Amino acid sequence: PLSTPDEAPFGGSARLGAPVPDAPLRGEDGKRFLVERLPGAFTVLTVKNGARPQPVPGARMIVIGEDVHDDAGLFRERFDATPGASYVLRPDQHLTARFRSFSPARIGAAIRRAAGC
């Protein structure tokens, strides 16, 4: 499988291997939906928890609570998002991994697995 199995339980409607649920997010460019913000490349969504995390090679990073804001709380609800939680999305907007804390090593391994490396 392309997806990395969960290491911790997650609620919400987001499911590994499935298209990501959409949610409105406010950024400098106004309010747009999550899927409109995805670049067609591996993307790491991480929920702000202190300082900005270091970039992960091979992926674009979007920090929820810094780059964009979840004013309606729908991202938090649909992804069961807590501070520091991180989500790895494939270029086709499918959820391939999620972690309760940001870890460049685990995220990098999930990207390599999803890319078939």
C-alpha cells in the first residue's frame, strides 16, 4: 500500500488512502478551500504548535494557524487535528500518512513509501 499505517488513533472523516475532505481556510489571499491550496505535489499539512517546523525535502508545507487559518473549525473536525499533528498528502490530494506530532524522519519515510521508493 502507498499509505503509512497510523501510529495513533484518529477520528474525523479523513481516511488514509482516500481523497482529503475539504475545508475552508483563510490565508493572505482570502478564504479558499483546502483542495484549492494544494499544489499538485506532496504536501505536508501541520497544525501550529510553537515555532514553525523545519521544511521536509520533497514536499510543500502548509502550517494551519500560521499560513492559513481554520476559522470555522472544519479542518480540525474533519482531520481530528490537534496542535503538532501532521498530515502527508499525495499529489493527487489523497491522504497518505498522519502523525500526532511533527517528525521530519517519519514524514520523509511516508513520502518515499507513497512515491514507491
